[in-house]
Amino acid sequence: MPDWHIEFGVKVHHVDPKDFNHGDTRNLGVDLAKGEFVQMTTQDATAVDELWLEKMVSHFDDPEVVGVCGQQVALEKKERNPLQWFRPQSEAKPIKYQFKNTEDFTQLSGKEQHSYCNWDDVNAMYRKSAKLKLPFKKLMFSEDTLWAKDALTAGHAIVYDYRARVDHYHHQDFDFYFKRSYIILYQNYKFYNYINYPRNPIKWSLEIVVRLLRMGELGFGEKIKWMSYNFNLVRASRKAAKIFSRNAKKGIESVEASQKKYVGFPPQGVQAKSK
């Protein structure tokens, strides 16, 4: 490991891979942190601008706010899937959620609850004192969205500020996208009691063709390349949906077993290679 962390006074704590899970490992990070606020991110995410943290920490002037979630985006780079390039149509505005009467939240359907809980630890900041009282669950994935659910259930305020952005991109092959799609289906079913199957594959594929053909900055060969890439993701998503549907009809035990069989440890993303 480069020794730049010594210059900046950063302490590196190593976790044995066999002891890793997304919930407990992040709880350990909170315990070790010395500051009033704790920022969660990943090793391959980078700030989009110099005001990233300033935008997030400003919301903690409100004493009821326990967490702030920013946005992860894929900036425009030739080696990245152009259908994921970040091209905002309007300026984002911060949104605060809080249910002081917690039954207003707990009585919502699982799908409605989930709409408030699109939390993302690739870019999230926490008030440490509150975070210690409301730790992540011991999970291999979805620890962030369930933390947001717990926070709202407890009556706390959380903020989504998509002006605070990090650049984060994974190049996705068939296996990665299949597992990612399966995890999303599993998460929604187990934790929020609904199934949100992917869009119709024919309509999805047609949308891919139309969007890429309209991108004048791409050459014909590049358009064909990225059509093939995205069609592969459609096939992976479709396969995940078919297998999940078959197991969901048999109940939660079959879903749990299928998740272990087809996914196991969450897939690890890779970076696209610059040319």
C-alpha cells in the first residue's frame, strides 16, 4: 500500500476477508472514526467536485438529521457504457424525509417504504453519535437501504442531496449483471415484500438501439459494440428474473437457497480499461 496515508494522518485498519460483511465492517469503521461525522464511500469512487463533503455536512445543522446520502454517477468517458453517462437535465435539490408519527411510515406497503430508502453507502455521511445507536445490520448486502428504513422507523430525519456526487463505474459482464439483478430481486422480496421484475426485454432492447443510434458522438462501430454489451445485460437480467420467479413461487425458503446457489458472495465490479 502507498504510504500517502501517513502524510495525511490516516489510519488503515485491515479486515480479514473471512470476517468481512458490509454491515459489521462499516460498523467497525464508525467505531474507529474520531470525528463528529462519518463518510462512507468505496475505494473506486472519486469526488466530482471540491464541494462534495461540504454539501453533505451542511445538512447536519439540523439536529434531527442523522444521515445524508449523495449520488453516484458515471462521468462521460470513452471506455464506459455510454448509456450510463451522466447527463443531468436539471439541477438536483435536496430532499428531507422524516415521519414524526412513525406509524405513517410503518403502515406503508413494503414497496412504498422502499421508495424512501434508496440509500447508498458508496456516498453517504452519518452523524456518528446517532450512528452508534443505530448500527448497520450484519449483512453481506443491503445494509444501507435497511439502515435508512430503521432510521425512518425510529422517527429520525434523513436527507438525499444529489448535488453531492461521486464518480463510480463498474464494467459489467454477464455474470456480474446476473448476480446484481438477482440480489436486487432478492432484496426487494425479502426486506420489502414485493417483486419488481425488470422491464420487457424486447422494449428494453429497442430502447438500447434507439438511444445509441441517436448518439452522434459515437462512431458506427462503437454503437454496434455497445449494443452488444447492453444486449448482454438484458439477457443476464432476464435469466435472473426467470430463475427468481420460479423460486419465489415456492416461498422464502426456496428463495434463500437460490440466492446462496446463484449469488453467494456479492459480485465485485471491475473498472473499464482506458484506451
